[in-house]
Amino acid sequence: MGAPVRHQLQAGFVLHQRAYRDSSLIVDFFTASHGRISVVARGVRKPKSRLAPLLQPFQPLLLSWVARGELGTMTAVESGGIPLMLNRRVLISGFYLNELLVRLLHRYDPHTELYHAYLAVLQQLADLEHALSSLTSVNEQVALRRFEKQLLHELGYGLLLDHDVESGEPISDDALYHYHLEQGPVLFSDNPAVRLRTYHSQQRQSDLIRIHGSSLIDLRHGNFRDSDSLREGKRLMRAALGVHLGSKPLQSRAMFNQLQPPVLVKHHPETGYR
């Protein structure tokens, strides 16, 4: 194990925390300079701890810690700005973003652009109105899709959204495609022989996502022309992320499904899952 390295007043956000020993926490932070880090915050579970109120999600922080191996020790923390207040309508979306980062980012792997994208999407969620409306729901979903796409790009798994992977032709707005999660989009064919070859080229048929060209174009530009395009974009992003998340379900999705009133799912199917 190498000599300890001290880091002073680095900008970051709390992603997740869990109890450690009698009075401490292990906290995952997303920092601008070092990516995801894990540190021990000693004594912050004591009743009179002055640091505990700061260690909350969506609060910009300035963090100091000593790194020795993958698990460091927090030495100081202070506010780095005004907390981003996410109302109850979008709070679980914020936790969903945090869970993605904890599950998918390696420790001490800097992602400066992704950090700024995270700050931007939190601000977008914080700006949404509390009252449920179709526009609020759409804006929430669009913000999430843009961040998910950026996340996959930063991880080196960016989606191919501009051309047919077999023919090389640009994506056609009015065409239908099968998206191969490990390759890219291929024009859908009504020819049974072609379709059989397409299916057999994949290990699992579930790795094929049927999607319209218009939805691929919208996802590439980060703007969606209608609810169908947004719904198809969400289905593709969920499948693409699922390849890297594995079989363990996201807790934030379960929380959303438990809290979402049935009537909202009925009238707003495009927001039925995260």
C-alpha cells in the first residue's frame, strides 16, 4: 500500500452512504476531479455531529480526504453552494441518477464532462414544478434520457444512432429498425429469411429492440417530437443500461413503482418506469 495522498476542498456530491461500525459512515461521492470515491466519515452518526447535516444528496460540497487504497478517510467537508431542492415529484429521479453512478462508475476514474452533465440534470430537475402536468413529466423524462446517453458515452458504450450498422446508410426518419445492443441499428425487413438471419446473429432475441428511425434521430439530438418517440427512446436506453447493470434490480425503480399512484401510470404510461 502506497503513502497516503491528501486531497483538499474538491467539489463533489453525495451519491450514497451506509453505516460503518458504531458511529461512522462509508460515503460514496461523485467528485469533479477524481470521479467516484468512497471515504469513511468518522463519527458523523453521533447525535451532536456537525457534519451529518451536510452529507445529504444534491448538496454541492467541498470535500477533503486522505486516500490510501480504494477507501479513503474524510478529513473535512463544507458547503459548496446552495442545495438543489428536488420536489417530491422528481426526487426519485435524482436517486435514480445517483444509483446509476454508484453502480456503473469505477472508483477514481475522473469524468469531468459527466460531472457537469450531472450538475446540469440536477438543476433541470430542481427547476421543474411540483404540480403534475404532462409538460413537467416530459421535461423530466427528456432530462433523464440525455443524461443516460451521456453516461453510456463516458463509459465507452455510446449508442450508434446515426446510421444502419449493416448498410452504412443514414438513419431514415420514417423507417423501422431493430437495434442490436452490441452493434447498432439494422433496417427491419419483412423478408422472413432476412429476419431469421438477424435473430440468429444475436445470442438472445431480447438483445433486439424494435425502434423507429424518428426515435433514433430524436434520441441522438436529445429532443423528442412526441410521446411515442420518448417512450421508444426510454425503452432503448433502459435495455442498453441493463446490459451493464446486470441482473440486480435498481432500488430506485422499485421505490418509484411503490409510490406511483395507479391512476398516474394509467394516464401517463411513458412515466411508468425509470
